[in-house]
Amino acid sequence: VMKQETYIKISEFVRKYPHGESIVKYANNIITGVVYMAYFVILIFLAVNRDERVIRIVLVTGISFILVSIFRYVVDAPRPYTLYEFKPVVKKEKTGQSMPSRHVFSAFVIGMSALYISVHLGILILADSFLMCFMRVIAGVHFPKDVIVGAIIGILSGVIGFYII
């Protein structure tokens, strides 16, 4: 469990560099954007090629996203910057719904979708998803457990939805 001092040290470390905050914000946006763009490209590619796997991907990602959102709402875990009262590197308005990280969950279930289509593409997106875990914690918007649980649920959703059911 990361403590208040750790988050403060991380945010101070990032902010001591002239463009540290901007770098973290842009890196976070780029890493997130890559995953979401890949998802839409996969869906469009499959739809254009009349590949029926598009239906499974939409259902698996959509249903699991709804279930994770409900779980997050019910748990309503505080965010690190709310609990520890510090300014996160990436500004957020939410005070709760930190666990699991929905960005990380989405990245991993999208990575599993890509893996279902192409091993190489899946590995690339899952690697990007691991970077997202790191960025969400560095940005101060999630605890490590939030991103770990998000990743596990994303992977399990993909395994169940693409390989078991």
C-alpha cells in the first residue's frame, strides 16, 4: 500500500522538472488514446470484413464494462488524492470510484480483444496497458491495488468471454 508520503514525493519529483507535469499528462493521454484507437480500428476492420467476431468483442467489452462500472459505484473507494489530501499530477474531479481503475480495466479487456484477433497486436496493446497501470499511479489518481484489480478483471473478462464461453 502506498502511503501519503510516497504520493507526495512522486508528485513533487514530477513537478520539480520544468515540463514534468505536462510529460506525465501527455504520456497518460497518449497511452490511453492508443488503446482506445486500437479498439475502434479493430471494430471497424472486423465490421468492414464482415467478421462475426466483432459481435463477441462488442458484447464482452460492453457487458464487462457495465459490470465493472456498477461494482465501482457500489464500492466507491476513495482516490489517493482525496484520502491523502494532495494535488494529483493529472487533475480529476472525482473523489471516489477509484477501485478498480476503469481505464486499466478497459485497456486490458481491449488488449484481450486484440489478442483474440491477433497475438502480435494483443501483446502490443497489453504492453501499453501495463504502462497505463504505472501512469495512473504516478499521476496520483489510483492506488496500485486499483490498477492491479482493474487489470485482473480485464484479463479475466477476456479469458471468460473469448476462450471459455
